[in-house]
Amino acid sequence: MTNQMERIGTLCSDAEKGKALTREEIIELLVCEDQYSNIILEAADRVRQGEVGDHVHLRGLIEFSNYCKRNCEYCGLRRANKKLNRYRLEIEEVIDTAKNAERLGYRSVVLQSGEDPYYTVDKICKIVEGIKSSTDLAITLSCGEFSYEEYKQMREAGADRYLLRFETSSKELYKKLHPDSDYDQRIQCLNDLRRAGFQVGSGFMVGLPGETPEILADNLLLLRELDVDMAGIGPFIPNPDTELGEENGGLLIDALKAVAIARLLLRNAHLPATTALGTLDPRGREKALCAGANVVMPNVSPMKYRELYALYPNKICVTDDPGHCRNCITGKINGLGRSVAKDHGHTLKNTNK
């Protein structure tokens, strides 16, 4: 026991000082006994403080469509889910929602949807241009796979960032979970986004059926290889209306360890305390903020659509008014001795983006 504690302490101390963790060392941290996890989480928190400071960036989440052409086995928005009532926001409705987010004090919004063919690149660009012309918000898009030329068009319209999660680095597992998608195409899209000039976000779920510590370590290393500006990591939460509805979900401690190791690996990337963490544990987001995270994405979508964006069951805050959410999360952040950032939260990496 003592030897393992000393070993974990040494690995974390070296990582804090900037030593690159190897795959084998990452696996050691991932599989260490839970009683030693705090060593990892506390090291990540110190790196977070040194690299990105005590400010927490709030990004208002606008879920503008729950239609999706894909059939991913874990997702409640999957095309085959006939139990879900579908919705789409009109272009002006998305723009008005963004304006309201700015009135609530947000400096950045995330426009997220399923892969909905209705929203062509021209429609997405109209939304982006409308928000940029009437607000001072930074914009993250998260609406799936497009061609390089289409990504470039979105970037030229004014979108600043793009979030496209790969979910797993295992090609075999990826194919099983995404029967109508291609792993290599997903990675190509991430490279195309970088080439198009976006600040790039990606990430994965922890605890997927078939996942191993080796795959989880490779997920973290892929984030480092991609040199992402933002990494979203959260637990797998089974949805009863999907193929994986009867599977076991991911564990909070495993997701927190993954967030912490991501901080040790990525140093100054933005790491969100995800909604899924808050769904597993009432203090899940606060725990992530104490384990290396520095971003929270409260929902600012119109109330009547909240429950319909059903990625997984029991998602938190779906019945909370956006103004209440803004005040609530600010209070939680202040309670940790942290403060809400006042800037747009752009990448901290030394690039020309």
C-alpha cells in the first residue's frame, strides 16, 4: 500500500514539474486504488492553478436541434430512437437565445445539436453571423462532421471554436459504438478543423462498455497528440432508449481521475466540469473544478426544449431558469474560492489562433 502511494506521489510530482507521462505511467494512475486518487486530483489542481489560474470560464450551452442522422449506440438522440419528440430552433430563435445569454453575463456560447442535415453550412453561417453582428460573444460550434471547405466557411463566418469528440481511441470500439461512422474520418475532421483555423475541442466518455485502462490511456494520449485547446471528459451514462441502456455506467472517480490526468498532460488546455459529472453526483462539477477543470457550460436553451435534448436520463438543470442557473453556478464557483472569468476564454496555447 505504502509503496503504491509513494509511486503515485512520485509520478504526480514529476508530472507537475513538466515530465511527460508515458502510456504505462498513465495506466498506473488510472488503475491505482481509489484511496490514492486524491494525490492525482490535488496534483492536477495545482497544475491548473499554475497554468490557467483560478478563474472559471462559463460557456452558455444552446442545444438548438435534437434531430440526428447518426445511430450511435449510447446516445439518446440516435436516429432509431422513436420515443423522442424532435425539435429544431429557427435561426432567429438561436440568435435571440444567444443575446439573452449575453444579457445574463456570458462571454461565450456553445451551439450544439445532433447531426441534423436541415442545418446546412449556409444556415449555420447565418446563425453565426447573426450572433456576431449583434453581440460580443465568442462562439463554439458542436454539430458534427463536415468537409474542410464547410468548416472553413463556418470559421470565416466568425465561429471561433469547434467541439468534436472522438469518444474512444479504439478503432474497434469506435466502430461498434458508431455503426454508421468512421474513426479515421472523425480524426480527419479534427485535423481539418485545425487547418481551417478553429480552436479545437475534443474528448471522450469514461466507462464505456468494452473500454479498458489501456484504451483510456490511449484516449488521453490522443488528446495530447491532437494538441487540443479544450478537452471534454465525462462518464458514460446509459440511456434506456438506446442499445446500451442495460449496461453499467461509468464511475465518478474514474472520470475525475481522467480529468486530472488530462490536466497533467495538456497543461493549459481548457477542461470543462461536464454536466454528466453533475448528473452522477450533486457536487460532481465542483469536484472536477478541484481536479483540474476550469470551465462550466450551463444550459441557456429555451426552457420548452430542455427535456427533449435527452442524451442520457436525469440530466441536471433541465427545469432551471437560465438566470437561476447563472446565479447558482456563480455561487458554487465562489464557494470554492474561485471566480468567474470576465474574458472570452480563448485558447491559452501559444498559437496564432
